[in-house]
Amino acid sequence: MRHFPSTIAIVIALAAAGWAVPAAAQDAPAATDDAGLGEIIVTAQRREQNIQDIPLSVDVVSGAKLDAINSGGGDIRALAGRVPSLNIESSFGRTFPRFYIRGLGNTDFDLNASQPVSLVYDDVVLENPILKGFPIFDLDRVEVLRGPQGTLFGRNTPAGIVKFDSVRPDRDGGYIKGSYGRFDSINIEGAAGGHLSDTVSARLSAMYQRRSDWVDNLATPGKNDLEGYEDFAVRGQLQFEPTDQLKLRFTGQYRNFDGTARVFRANIFRPGSNDLIFYPGVQNPGQTPAAAVDFDRNVVRTDGINFQKLELYNAAATLEYDFGPVTLTSVTAYWNGNYDSRGDVDGGFGASFLPNSGPGIIPFPAQSQDQVPSLDQLTQEIRIASNPGSAIDYQAGFFYFDENIDIGSINYDNPTDTTPSVIAMQRQDSRAWGLFGSVTVPVTEQLKLTAGARYNEDRRRMTVDRTGFFGAIGTGFAAVKDDNLTWDLSATYEASDAVNLYARVAKGYRAPSIQGRALFVFTTVQDAISTADSETIMSYEAGIKTQFDRRIRFNLSGFVYDLKDAQLTAVGGTINTARLINVDNVHGYGFEAELDARPVDNMVLTAGISYNNAKIDDPNAFITGCGGGCTVLDPVRPGSPGIYSIDGNQLPQAPKWSINWTAGYGVPVGNGEVYVFTDWAYRSKVNFFLYESAEFNDDHMLEGGLRIGYRTDRYDIAAFARNITNDVSAVGAIDFNNLTGFVNEPRIWGIEAGYKF
């Protein structure tokens, strides 16, 4: 699957390609259009509104920016840093993204991990992380809503929401595009749709991505063994409008991913620092390491079995009925999936004994496989909303969530074993429902007040069974439940035609969680199960939104929050567990600023910056340090060697500073324009774990993209590059065995062509 000959790959890419921009960019003006910046329409409050009019910190990725990010087959992680306060990372690669907004997220690597950032795809909440990596294609826009969204969206949203809206079937036309790039990277994407009759419309969208293996495993003969993949996804929509009042849309989606798991690199951190290195030479315990050489992301020495497979299915139905004063909306969705991933977690234990090029000291083997034999998620939402023109805007509704997931964690004694030594199986059942309502009242012509509330009830239970040849054998059980009232209150004041002011206070909530990773427990299975109480957040935010002469748009927001009983996950450690804890408080504050400018008709500039201070505030918060020889910098708990205080630490994967900027310039030529577009994202230092250490962090990352091409109303052909400076940064680590880490995506370049109709 991962070894297509290059000539065949080129033929496939060019034969399937047309010559234009993707649908997401169809409505974006070309750089030479004399249209100014135009309005940005969002549905952050469940209705179409100008982004400048809503009392929320919202950012949008669409048009040229989304087009550039997708160049070369980027996955959802490519959105990280492209809007202020958003980070996305994964220890599973393309299939298990973890989201962070304003510093709040969850580094848990287990397959039932609860996250405080919700992902909403076409009005449907995607709870499990393997659903959240569904590919980005044929999208109208991506919206990032910062801060608690507990009224209208509800399900585990104390940090915010990343919201995807696909192109609807009643939009006539379509597109096809294809690209070919470095490492035989292929990205083919297309869609076609529109009205089949006065009452029926349809749309079919599909995406295919692949990359050849490009990381050379020095422990095997031949070249290039790892990091290849094939990823296919398709979406079909059928919409009926038998009357002016009724609209019924059916959606079906499918994804199939087949590739390698994340490449874990043993001992890539120089002891006592976060420098990336590669150790040649035999590295048995007790021996002095050979001299370190420069790190090379193109090579690794590992000896374990490596694969990853994911399959997802989705069916949904959306009904809208206009009663005149109000519209009734019903959204029913079912998702099903299965997943299987095996990677060399220790980074190459057997290879450490090979002469001349071993990966350093690896004290013991660790070969694990994680799988989801079955995931079922059913959601139902019913809401009513006042129609435009009402004196008072209001919404109310009911939400139901039902999830059943089986999780398998498997251990093997040796790198190439196929017979497990331990099997730990989790079964988690979750039920939740909520009632919500929101109302917006115009107090004066300039002042509007919005108030909303939601009642939530959540129940979750888990059973864990463990069998095998070492450690505990048996069964464990846990159940949690809670109910909570979340709310928000905001005000918008139109100071002038160009300036809006807003303020917002909101309470958010994340339901209680259970974690039961029992793979390496040696006491009882029950001891491997941990629970975390609900967390609640109080957020205070104010901002200004401005737009002048359709040439400059500038928005600024500042915020303060207190996260009570914060759910955190102590991952890794000496036995590679994932244990839930509650800390008394996480205190956060910061700001986000965005600027869009069109100084002349043929140039568009954007920039964004955010500052996030998100620190643990709990003098009684202690966790186990690393088990892999790192240098922990936190204070030791008196009388408890190996146990460290995390009070005052910045949350993991939470950079204090993030900056992004883009520039587009076009020159008219013939019937079109020659254009150049560049986009950049910078983030400051991040820690990888709750404790702070000299090794497990990265000082900064700067990634840039460039796209140069020629386009008309229908055709586009371009050359592109992603990570053009070939920045090499650690983005995560494993801390229980050695100084293992993994790094960002390599530099990719290529050509892309397409056609829209």
C-alpha cells in the first residue's frame, strides 16, 4: 500500500487533477478584486451572523488560508497555530488529534480520553478523539470559538470549540484538484453538486491522500520503511425541499486510513537539555555513550512492528421546518468506528544492542498495541430558533448523547512478537442529555444583551478486564455521574458604524471522567482505574471589534478564567499509565488580537497574536516524575523521592505566545492573475508533561508555507511548499523508558492543479 512506484503516482495525480482552487476558496475574492475585505459570516451562535457583531472571540479559517494549509496533504493538525490560542498535537499521527484552546487541553493518550475542546462537524459533536481527526475537505469554513461554549453547544466545551461546516448540497457547481509532491505525496480532492430539480439537490465530495514511506529504519535492509499512509474519505449529501417551509438533508460519510503509527525516536534529547540528537554506537546499560551527532528526522533505528488502521462510518439526518415566527431544527447522527495501532513505544530496544548505530540506552522492551474494536456514538438535538426580523432573538432545545466504546490495550514481550503477553480490555458506556436556551434582547439601538443557560446531566461507567502472564489478573469497575447548570451573559455595544464593544461572562463544565489503563498494573485491576470529578470554569472576557473603510479589520479580546477541580492526566511515568487527577484550580489570563488588511487592491494581509498564561494553582498537587532518566526541575515532595510538586507549572502543550501571519499578492495577467501567498505560524516554548524537566520540552517552532501560481475564474496551477525552512521541533515525548520523543512534519513541496465548475 505504501510503495507505489513514483511514475505511477505522478500519472495518478496529474490524470485526476484539473486546474483550479478548492470550493472553500470559491467565495474568497482574488487579490486583484476591488472588493475590500468583505464580511465574514459565521454560525458561532447557531445562526448566520457577521463575525463583527457577535460577543465572542471567534476566528475563521477559509479561502486562501485553508487552501494553503491543505497543500501537500495536510491533516487537521495543520490548523495548529493558524489562529490565535489554538494548538493541536498527537502521539498517534493523523488519527488521534488533541486540541488545546487558551492553554486548556488533555495530553491523555488513551482511546477514551475526554477533552475540554469540543469538535463540532456539521452541527454534530464528535466526542472520541479518533472521530476528531476526520479529514478536512470540501469545507465552507472552519470556525474556532474561544472560551466556554456551554449554552448552545454544551458537551464538554470549557475551553472552546473547533467547528467545521461543509459545503451544502444546494450550492451549484464543484471542483477537482490534485497535487503531487515530495515523498510521492498525493492529494486528490473533488466535489460536485447542486440542484437536480426544484425540490431536490445533492452533493458528492471525496478526498484521497497518500505518502510513501520516507523515514529510513537503519535496523532493516533497504531504504524508507516508515511514515507512509493512504487516507480516503467520502461524503454524500441528499437534500429535499418539498415546500418553502420544509428542508430535509441526509448525509453519509466514510473514512479509511491505512499507514504506519507515529515514529517514536529513542533518546533524541541530550541529557540535561532539550537539544535533539542521534546517538551512534552500542549503548548498553553501564556503558559510556558515544559522541552524539546531529539529529536527522529522515532516519531512525527501531525494531518493532508498526502499523495503524482506522475505519469510520457516519449517517446523519437534518430536518428544518419554518413555522413562520420560528424554525424547528432536528439533527440526528450516528458514528461508528474501529481502530488498531501498534508502534515501537520504546524506540528500538533490540536495536540498542546493535553495533555502531544503536539508539542509546533502552533499559527494557515495551511493545504495545492500542485498538478500538467498536465505537458507537448516537446524538440527537432538537431546537427552535426565532427567525430573522424578530424583535427578540431566542433559541431553545434538547440534546441527547449516547456512546459505547470498547478499548483494547495489548502488550508483547518482544518487538516482533504477535502473541500477546497481556491483554487489558475496557468497556465504557456514556449517556448525557441537556436542556438549553438563549435570548438576545435589544435594549437600545446600540446595546444588545444576550443570556443563556443549559442544564446538563452526565453518566458514565467502565469495566476493565485484564488477562495475561504477568501482573494483576481480574476485573475492575467504576461509575461516575453529575449534573450541572452552565450559563453565559454578554453585552454588545455598537459604539459606531466601525466599532463594536463586547463583554462576556460564562460558566463552562466538563463531565466527570474515568480512566482504566491496566496494561502494566501489578497490584489489582481496580488499582488501575482512576476517576476525575467534574471541572467547572468561570471565564470573563471583553473585547473590541473594528472595521474601517472595508480595508482594515482589527479585533482584540482579553480574558481571565478560573478552572475549578481541573481534570488533568498524569501520563507516562515509570509504568506508562494514564491516571486522572483533579487539581484545585488552573488560573489563566491572556489576550488574542487579529488584523486583516487590504492596503491596495492586489494585496491581502492577515496577522494574529495571542498570549496565554495557564498555570496550576494547587500546593497539594503532586505527581510521579519520569521513568526514563530525565532531569525533573520541580520540587520533590518531602519524604517522597520521585514525587514532585506541579504547583505553578504552565499546562502542557500550552505555549504562552503564538503568532500567525499571511500575505497574498496578485498581478493581473491575461484573463487571470499571477499570485503569491505565504502563511506562517510561530509558537513559543511548550512542556510535554505536567512536571517540568530539562529534556521534555521544545523552545519554539516556526513553520511557514508558500504558494505561487496562476489562476482564472476556473483554473489554477501552483507550486507550493510547507514548512519551507525545514524547522525541526519536538512536538511530544514518551517518558517512562528513555528520552523518547517525536517531531513535527518534514518540509513538503510540490505542484497542484485544479478546475472548478
